[in-house]
Amino acid sequence: MSTPPICPRCGQDRLHPYRFKSDGAKFSLCTECDSLWWPETGTDIANALFLDDVVAAKLGEEGNPWTTRVWADVIEPLPADG
Ligand SMILES: [Zn+2]
């Protein structure tokens, strides 16, 4: 297994593989600065998204999606497979 890259935005953590519980869509997440990357975009800082925005869009909401739910309601870490 290759070691995940360090977050290019904050440099404080490695990117973790996560997925949405609703549809299983996978992404890379920095749990320090909540930056998100889809697999197809690579992990350039120019392609970084913000978890809150992606979650809000997926839920059809605007603003902060975390007033009525927590991360574990929406996303989960991919199980380590090796
Ligand atoms: Zn980061």
C-alpha cells in the first residue's frame, strides 16, 4: 500500500480515503482543514474542495450542514484493505 500524500493545502495531515454513506462515492479528505478531493481530479491544491460545500450540495442544502448532523451521519472512512 502506498502512503497517502500530505495535504497540499494545510500540510498538517495526510489525506484519508473516505466515502459518502448515501451513495458510496469515494473521496480523499484532510481531517485537519476539511479539504476534499474527488478521485478523478487528483490532489492538486487547485482542485481542492471544501467538505462542507460538497456535503451541503449533496444534501440539497445551503450553508453549514453540521448544525443537525455529524460527520458519521454522512461520511465514513474507507475500511483499510491491506
Ligand atoms: Zn489539510
